[in-house]
Amino acid sequence: MLSEFEQNLANIASGEYTSFHEYDETDEPLAKRIKTYWTELDKKFPGVSTPWSAVFVSWCLKTAGATKKEFLFSDRHSEFVFWAIHNAETGEGLFRAYPIEEIPPAVGYIIHNNRVKKKLTFKYAASHNNYPSHSAIVVATGHDANGRFASTVGGNEGDPGSVKRRRVALDDNGLIVQNPKRPFISVIQTLK
């Protein structure tokens, strides 16, 4: 059963997709919205050419009701993933990151993966907080003709960047099927 926070988070991310997926980051409706993602996190807006995917995830979590004490809002995925791995190791906090082979993604969770041509591992992520990566919010799970999947919404997807939905293949146990081109690194569990 989804918590109110998990449902809010999925709804907010899905709403951003519905409103902005037809626009590129340089198009005025989305460009203005990207500025909002930065400024509502009390961060200086550096322009749409600066990667904004972590800011998108952070903004969605804040808008859904997470506080600064509950989530590490950042403009780098690696920072909040490193923090969430530490939470899992200590059994503390409402957001905990695990290797993809340990926990199935669910609505309201965050899936973290490598950028193109990178092959960083969970072990690397557990000991580093500054490296290029990407994350997106799980907004649905289900079955289709190709099997089980999680549907995610992320910001700065593609080139030029936009708010996009992606399908992540899951195995029969609901765990992420590894992608050799852009390997997945972790799943951040939401306990809020």
C-alpha cells in the first residue's frame, strides 16, 4: 500500500511529465519551470545548460512533502545517493539506498544509474559523493507484453533535456534487469 508521500511524489513527477514532456529545456515553458526547480530549493539558477536532473528529483521530493532533515536536496545525484547509502548502512533516515539486486523498485522510490559510457558500481557510490550519474522517480510498476517493468519520470532526460518517462525492465522477482549500456547503480527506498 502506498503512503500518502509516495502517492504525492508519483503524482507530482507525473504532473511535470504531462505538462512539459513536449518541450525541450530551451523552450520557454520548460526553461521557466527549470528555473523554479532551482530557486524553490534555495539554489542559484545557473541556466538551462547546467545539468538539472538532480534538482528535478530534489524539487519533486520537496514538493511532495520531504523536508531538509528528511532528504538531502542537491544538484548532484551522487550526493543524495551517498547520503542514502549511509542511511541504509546505519538503519537511519527515511530514504535508504541499496544495490539493485537487493530491493525491487516501487512507486515513490528513486532509481539511480550511470550516465552513458560510465560503469560505476554501488561500491563506488558508497565511497564517493561526486561523480556524474542520473536518477529518476518511479511513478508506476506493472506488466506488459515485454514483462514486468517500472515506469520512471526524470528531468534533463535526453539531449536536449526534457522531462521524460522511461521504462525499466524488471525480472520475475521485481528486481531491475541490469542495462549494460547505462548500468543501474542503486534503488533509493522511500520510508516516508
